Amino acid sequence: MTQQVLLLPAFAMVALTIAVYLRMYAMRIGQMKRERIHPQSVATSAQANARLTDSRAADNLRNLFELPVLFYLALLVAAVTGVATTTTLALAWSFVALRVAHSVIQCGYNKVMHRFKVHFTGFVVLCALWIQLAFVSYR
């Protein structure tokens, strides 16, 4: 397997992050226009939290800079060390699929237990990815 194939799940995560950012932007601008909220009145996060009522996309965007940081690092480690396997790639794509599902849930109907189950499963997949990388690195 070429190391470049590991870039595909990373690009997919970047695309997801951009999509969620655009969703957040559209939701915020829409609410600000509907409710005639002046941009300066939401200049700080405290002001934005008080005035902007739908934070689903913003919350999800923050989530995309938590666990995925370890995901990006795992792909970088796998590529640089040359230890990427089919299992590495399968775990990477599984993590991406779970993050997409998490984003759809959180930015959409936002059922907490559905979101939690998908998030926790993603965490387990990410842990498996790191365990797999450690295993193939030191065998």
C-alpha cells in the first residue's frame, strides 16, 4: 500500500470540517438576519452564546478539533514511519464515517444518546488505530 492512500481519509475529514463550518456560517448569518442581530453584539463567545440560540453546528465544529487531532496525527505517524496497512486504512475510513454520522446527528436532529453512541464508537476506533500502529511499529 502506498502511503499517499492515507491522505484520502484525511482529505475527507478536512472536507467534513469545511462543510460543518459552512453550515455554521449559514445558520448564524441566517439567524442574525432574521432577528436583526448586529454583528458587533456577538463579538465575544459569551455574547454569541447569549444571542445565538442554535449552536449545533458551532458545537460540532468544536468537536472536529478534539478527537480528530489524534486521528490526523495517527495518519501522519503511519505515513512517515511507513507502517500503514490495510487495517490502518480500514480503521481510518471507519473513523471518518463515524465522524460524518456524528456531524449529521449533531447538526441535524441532535438526539444525545445517538450522538453519544456514535462518538464513543469513534473513540474506540481511534484507540484501535493507535494500538494497531503501535503493534505494527514494534513487531
